[in-house]
Amino acid sequence: MKPLINIFKILSDETRLRIIVLLAQNELCVCELSYILDVSQPNISKNLAKLKESNLVTSQRKEKFIFYKLKNENMIMTHIVKDILGNLENYPQLVIDQNRNDGNQNWLDECCKHPLIQL
């Protein structure tokens, strides 16, 4: 029962939920997530640390930057995220996040190449 409770604790935070939905679709770095969600980089990093501690997110270093992606091993989380993505129109904030991700891909591609950009 504890793993299920832990998942719902993770999902009960809006920022973590938004991060999970984005990482289920794309591999993203902290600066990209910060831009898309309009949340500070320290806040994003803190939430990513909790997701890593819960073994829900994987990371990969590419040069100076670390990119994060949702793991597929947790079937409960996978089913929840698939349901959310299948009904995205019911979640206006998630639609906004997706549009910021899709509509700003050129900027997002550049953010990790230019570490001096301040968000």
C-alpha cells in the first residue's frame, strides 16, 4: 500500500504533476522546465530531486546539462499519465504547458546551449 500512497503524495503537488506530464512526453532540462512552467530553477530542481528519490525520473548528462525523463517502470504512474494525456483538454494548465513546450521549441533548443540566459 505504501508505494501507492507515495505516488499520490508525489502527484498531489501541482508543480511535480506538471513536470511528470511534460517528462512523459519529452526529455527536458531544468532550464526548459523552468521556462515552460514559469517556475524558478531552484524550485524545479527541488521537485526533480523528489521525483528521482521516488525512482520516477531518470537523468542523463549531456555536456554541462542534465536532462530528465519519466521512467516507464512504474505501471501505476504510467497508467495515470496515459489517462491524463488522453484527456488533456480537461486540464487547462497542462494544455498551456504543452503549448509553451510545443510553441517555443526554438527557444528551448537554445536555452541549454547558452548557460548565461537568465529565466
